[in-house]
Amino acid sequence: MDRARNGRKAESRYGEGVTNPRARQRALCIAVSPGEPDLSELRELLRTAGVAVAGELVQRREEPDPDRYFGRGKLAELRRAIGQSGANLVACDDELRPRQERNLEEELGVPVIDRTAIILDIFADHASSAEGKLQVELAQLEYNLARMRGLWTHLERLGAGRIDGGIGTRGPGETQIETDRRLARDRIAALKRRLRHTKEARSTMRRERERAGLPTVTLAGYTNAGKSTLMNAMTGAHVGVRERLFHTLDPTTRSFETGGRTYLLTDTVGFIRKLPHQLVEAFSATLEEALGADLIVHVADASVAEEDLHEMIAAVDDVLEETGAGQTSRLLALNKIDMAEAARRRELSFRFPGAIHVSGATGEGLDRLGEAIEARFLATLRPMDLLVPYEEGGSLSELHELAGELEREETAEGVRVRARVPAVAARRFERFAVDGVAPSGPSS
């Protein structure tokens, strides 16, 4: 339904596609956009959260109304749409300001949630590790802190009007909302302290991995791009896989071999367009796995439409930049290639010439992906010419493990070794460098 109002076009579709009319919550999706908004992702978020979609209503305008999100005239149509669709919830595709949310609820008489609240709810449901639960709670508290409002106004001020309240309860005191905010801030501070401790523990584990000299690879990508399926195919692991958004929240690390060398592969949380900044901050400890990796394999869904693919890739790139991983070496893997026809494959090869076509489901392209990872890693190895004394048998054994193939020559002074060693481990062998000097750059 198109309608002109003050130069603005509005569209509505409601009463369509209620996936479960008996669902406890039935949401009417709303959005404001100057163009044609795509609400498919919001519908998928609601489905993941267990909410049925009763329809959608869109207003075309440059910016949302600062007080009510929709214009006043549009609100009347929204009220009618709620009644006709049987919706008992309104879901907004943007993050609402607290006053927009409050005014909408007063006007409509039903709860109003925004995109951020839906994502936070999904994260709370999917978090399984202690760290993940702490991160979700922190994000929820920071989001809700600005939205705390006078739920306790009937009490006015603590102790006010009470004759028998006892000592310490008389006088103005502090409002309940002030008490709630203070408690929330205290809890936020406590959560941040606990997350700092887990971050330190994760850093210790990362240093141990660096000491082992094993190259690290991180899988990053849009949610539902098939990262967990790809990880299972590469490592033989049994990471849970389901067709739902944000199924994987906690990072999982497994090992795999290619070219005779062992690599560590980490699966991280999926990204999404308009990922709430509270989550980017709260999950920074988890996302730091991407910062410490030697290589990020950016997994993208080759089965989606061209425009969606570019938007998803850009969304992931933006989050990686925001977390400080923008400079880490990156390799694009177009996953689910088995679902693309021959013409689409040729088009993808033209659009993304350096990408690896792969399918975690069928195993297609896994060898090529392994070879590409190995090539990227070999290009970073540091050539070293060493003379290792015979009594340093442990160092010789470690060199064999780190370098794989190497040249060695028995001499009177010790074992002469020419090898290419991972940069993070090279400094441990510099004391054995011939003439006291070890080449500092990567091999050509």
C-alpha cells in the first residue's frame, strides 16, 4: 500500500505471513527509511528469538521522528495495523532512543522493542560459557541503564510520608530510579572487573599458544555464513551447527593439519548489520581472538544475492576495523559454493578474484583453502641460519617441530641449521644465530 503524505511515501503490509498465529508474542515489524528497507533480517532475528511475525509497516522519510520514530499521522495507521494483524508487540528495525520507545508505547498500548533489544535477548539465550554470560549481562545493563524510568513513582521518595519507617527512612532520601541506576552502575563496574580477569587469562593462553609456535587462524564472518560447519569440516570437530542467527557465541579453538604443519583454528561470534555497539564493546575479549591471529579467514555466504553479499562483507570488515583487527592478514572464503550455479560461480570468480570457493557441507574446495592458508603462512616465515650446540637438544627438537623441513649439518661446534621459523618464535633462537646476526625479514 503506497500513500503520499507531506511528500513522504508510506508502505504497509500486515496480516501477512504469521508463521505461528498461536505464538505467545506476535510482532509487527516497523522501519523508517528513505528507500526500500529490507526487513528480512529483522524477521529472522524475531524467528530466532521465538517471536511470530504478524506483518510490517514502513514509512519512507529521510530521518525518523526524534520523539515518536513514526510521524503523528503514521501512528494512527500503526494502531489500526496492530488491531487488524492481532500483534501484541511492535519490533523496530533501528535502535530506538529511550524517549521514542516510551512515547511509542504510550501511543500504541503495546510493548515496543528495538533491534538491539532483540539481539541482546538472543545473545542471552545462546550464551553458554561463564564469560559469554558475563558479556551479555554487561551489554544488557549498559543498554537498559538509559531506559530506566519511573516504574516506582507511586513510592515517590524512599521514606517520604512514612511515619513508622524508622530511623534513616525519613527525609528526601533518593528516588527508586536513582537507586536502580546506582545499583546498575555498581554491577557494570563489577562485571568489567571480572571480564578484565578473564581477558588476562585468555591473554595467558594466547601467549602459551605463541610459545608453542603454532600458526593461528580465525574464522570471522556474517552470522549464519557457515563458519561452524566449515570448522567441523576442516578440523573434524563437532561444534554445534544450527540454522539460526548467533548460534555460536563463545570462541572454539581446534587444530588441523595442512602441508605437514599443525594450525590452530578458532571460530568466533558471527557479525550482523548494525551490530549494537554495546555488544562490540562487551564481546571485545572474545573478538580479540581475531586480533591475535596470524590470519583471518573471512567466511562469506556465496548463496545469497549479490547486493546482500557485498553488504555482509562490508559489515564484517567494519566490525573488524572497530575491534582493531583491520590490519591482520585476511583471506576471503566464499562458503556454500555448492548452492551456486555455474554462471554464479563464474560471476563470483570475477567479482572476488582472490577468494577461495569452498563448501563446508560437501567438502568442496577444502584442499584449496588449506593450500591458501599454508601459502599465506609460509610468506611470513623468518629465515634463520643457526648454530645450535649439541647440549641444546631441546631447542633442536623444537626447531624441527616449528620449521618442519629444514637443512642441518653436523659440525664440531654443534648443528648448523638453516630453517624458516614463525616470527613469533624466532626470537627464542636468535642467540644461536651464526655471527650473532639473524635475518629479520620474512622470506621472499
